[in-house]
Amino acid sequence: MSATLLQEVGYFLVALAILITVHELGHFAVARLLGVGVIRFSVGFGRPLLRWQRCADTTEYVLAAIPLGGYVKMVDEREDEVPPARLHLAFNRQPLWRRVAIVAAGPAANLLFAVLAYWVIFMAGESGVRAVVASVEPDSIAAQGGFQAGDRLLRVGNREATIWDHAVFAFMAEAGSGDDLRVTVRDAEGREQDRLVDGQRMAALPEDASLIAGLGLNPRPPRLPAVVGDLVPGEPAQRAGLQPGDRILVADGEPVRDWAHWVEMVQARPGKEIVVAIERAGAPVTLRLTPRAVEKDGKSVGRIGAGVLLDRVEIRYGPLAALAAASHKTLDMSLLTVRVIARMLVGRASVENLSGPITMAKVAGQTANAGWDAFVKFLAVVSISLGVLNLLPIPVLDGGHLLFFFIEWVKGSPLSEYAQLQGQKVGIVLIAALMGLAFFVDLSRLFG
């Protein structure tokens, strides 16, 4: 197993542990608050690796071997015999509203975690590439709407969109409505103008990062100068002495035409030293660096941990404004997740939107290497997905329990244990099928 793969798996397990703990803490905290006895709090399934219990606490805390979930085992007459003195602690004896609150607390904790994560990011300052249109495809939706090269995006609908990350999300959030979308830009001459996107044509596009290309907007010019931007700490570029703003002129005696050419040269030399001539603050400098060998598409390629210099901008909020922005972001992401799921169910969105453990591990590794803020963003997005998916009305999931509680409220009595058991069997089959499909999509990406 390569070092890169081990690193990706490691970061993925860290992300899982954090998000599972957050989810189960939601159930645990509300159960304790409402006076329900908790027998075990477990992160992971299967054989316990670690277990501990505080002296005055009746709850056993467990870290188990299979890190694909967790559970909170409560006092419950349906599972174990409960002594008469502890019957008041039993989950099944609680009023309906308390049971609903305990079950809903897990997904709610995931959504609250996302709000807190975005809050920290927005206060610390979010950096991104300025949303400037490099070119517009002829006869595209964007061309029809009046977009021009040099347009700097300001707002998409009512959402701020001054960096491309925000613009992509704003278009995705608006794509499914079918309504025409007003986009406010500052054109190349500095005038603020509105462009109009055809909502019907946009609704037919996939709701993912390719939406921008589908609209006919090109964010980057075709050729970027070979000027260094971001550097990854500890990677070959930084260790060799490259600095942001360095212009790469010559590598191993060959003139470097642009950034794409430089990337090709680096990837073609895994583990081989490159003599690089650069220009720094107008003065010539010569450096030697050795690209680290990594695996890409089954081949060994070079990587140095340097990004191209782009027109970046930092957005920073005060505490209250950051909290409001974080809440809106979490709500928008939650609604977008629901809409994508609904579109997949009716065949209007591709199952390619699914991500299994392989894709998740790769993204976990990439975001962790990009910096703490990128990794925290990744945690926020996955936490929202976990929260929303757990609310689906599928038995076994929290949403399935809430469905049973709704039926109990309507009919005035709980569903029979037999009916609940049969529902759980169906739920297990559905979840297994969904996980199998996600894993298949992962393998298709990996080998396709």
C-alpha cells in the first residue's frame, strides 16, 4: 500500500471518527438530558478495541473495530430485562415527544456541527479565486444571457458570489427551480450590470461542479503563466526554496512555456532532480528540486506541492455575520442535498453524484493536504450529508424511527414489533443496495 493511500485512509478514518462521534453525542446528550438511561456509547461496530467507564457513571464508553458507524444503547425493555427500579429510565417508556427528540438529536448534531465549522471558517477568513469570466462559449446559456469575457461576478440571485467556490454553489442552489436567474456582475469597464440566465435551460444541466461549464462560462484563461502561488508545507517545492510569486523560466535547460507545461515536466520526473531557473523580484535564481513520486491512474508521477498563482481574494466576517452566513450555508447545502436525492430517485440526476468510501478517502486526503480550512469544509459538507441522509424515512436510519413514531402518533399506539422488524429488514436491504451502488460508482471512477 502506497504512502499516499495510507495517508488518505488515515484522514478518512479521522473524519469518520469525528462525524460519528458528533452524531452519537447528539443522541447521547439529549437522552441524558431527558432522563433516559444510557448503557453504552460506541464509536464503531464489532469487537471493542478500547472501553472505559467512569466511577460514578453507569455508561460504558467504547471504541470498536469497524469504524463505519456507531450507536447509543439505551435502557429498553424490548432489548433486555429491566429491573423495576430502573423502569423510569427505559427509552420505550418515555412519552412520544421525548423519543422523537432523542432520535432527531443525532442528525441535528451533524447539522449544528456544520454551522459551527462554517462559522469558524468564515471568521478566520475564506480565500478563493476571484470569480472573473475568462471567456464565454458561443451559443451557450451564458452567451444568451449577455455574459462577456472580463465580467466579475458579484451576486447570483441573492447570494454573494465574488469567488468561484461561492458562485458554483449559488448556481447549483438555484438550478432546480426553473426560474430565470439574475446574476449581477461588474463588467470589464467597471460598470455594474445584470445578466439573465434562462432557468429552463439551466434546469436541464447536472447539479454539480460541471454546471459552470454547462452554462458556457470558462473561469480560467487557456494558458496560465508559470508563476508559483500556494505551497504545501513540507513538500518538495517548499523544501527546495520555491516561494509564492516565483516565475519559472527554465527546467533542465528547457524553456517553460506556461503552467500546464511545467506540470507536465514535473509529472514526468518522479524521484528525479530538476534544475530550475526562476525569476524572483526581478533577479535570476537557480534551484534544485526532486518531485515526490505518487501514484496517479496506475502510473508513478511527480508531485512537488505547488499551485499556480491565481487572482485570489479573502472574505472575512465578524462573529455575528459569520454565524448568519454559516446558518444560511448549512440550510442551502441541506436543501441542495435533498433536491439532488429527489432528482436521483426520479432519474433526473445521475448516480454519479454518489460518493463511496474510495472517493471520500481521496477527498479527505486532498483537503487535509490543502490546509485545515479545506479539511474543515470537507467535514462540514459530509456532516450535512450524514444529517440529511439519516433523516430519510428508511427503517434502520433515524428517519425510519421517526416514521414509526409518526405512525404511532396517527394511530394512537405503537406499531407492532413484528411490523417494525419487517420494516428494518427492508431498510437493511435498501441501505446495502445504496452502499453497493456507491461502491460501484467509486470503482467506475477509479478504473474508468
